[in-house]
Amino acid sequence: MKNFLSLGLLVSLFAFTACGGGETADTSANESAPADEVRTINIIGVDQMKYVVAEAIDGITTGEAIGEYLKLESITASAGEEIRINLMTESAMPAMAMAHNFALLALEADVDAFARASITARDNEYIAPDMEDWVIANTAMLGGGESDVITFTAPTEPGEYTFICSFPGHYAGGMVGVLIVE
Ligand SMILES: [Cu+2]
């Protein structure tokens, strides 16, 4: 009996340890970024199926104006840099019809295949469960007014890492950008 109890304790401890130390923050909505030195990129997802920013800042490139915002094209990071994404969805539509996430994919990921497979993964926040190995970091799927903050370490291998919104149709609609690791 004593051994049985010890084993139980050991298993509990292991489970506790295994759950700690994840790279992404918890995914509950409406978070604000912690106050520290980590570079934070504030991104808004809009109904036009684009990632936009309020202003052009160092470390990002922007494209055309979308409403009062600028389309986000790319984010530049140094290898291994800690970086934070604060994504907010701006929409009056119900989350079932309009929601956004930010999913950063590995260099080897087949982005088209990932987007296609994720369309049917509603129960997993539109992240294809069998392709999660390709996801470096992702936010929660956010309906209008919701936000999520994630902090992750940029890959050490230089290259252009694609990030997409995996809500059905949004990647095809242009909700995509690149993280350029230098
Ligand atoms: Cu989206």
C-alpha cells in the first residue's frame, strides 16, 4: 500500500512538472501584456481578413491602409529573440462567423495544407490536431473584442516563417504575414 501511494505521488509530481514551463501563455481571452522589456507587437484582426496595426513602428513592415489602420506585412526578429504578440479581434460579428488567431508555422510547414486541414478543426480552435508539430506558437481563436497575449522565442534558424489566421477562409483571404528571422 505504501508503495502504491508513493507511486501515486510521483505521478502527480511528474504531471505537475510536465504542465509547467510551456512557451505560450494561457489562452484565456482579454489579457494585457505583462510589464517587462519583451518587445510587444500589437496586432488587430479585422473583418477584411487582414492583420493590421495602428502605426508603423520599427521592426515591422506595413502595406496599404485598411480603414484607419495599416496592413501588417512582416515582423523582423533576431534569432532567438523573445517576442510578444498581443492580438485583438475587432468585429461586431458573432465569433462563429468572424474570429482570428495568430499561428506561427515552422519553416518546413506546408502552409496551404495546414490551412486546409485546419478548416475542419473547429473543436481544436481551427488548428489541425495532427499538424500541431508545425505550430511554433499560436494565440487562442478570438471573437470580436477578445484579445490574447503570447510570448515566444523566435527560431534560431534564419528564414521567413509564415504566420496565418487559421479561421476558415482567412488565410486564403489574405490573413497572412511573415516573421523574418535574421
Ligand atoms: Cu482571421
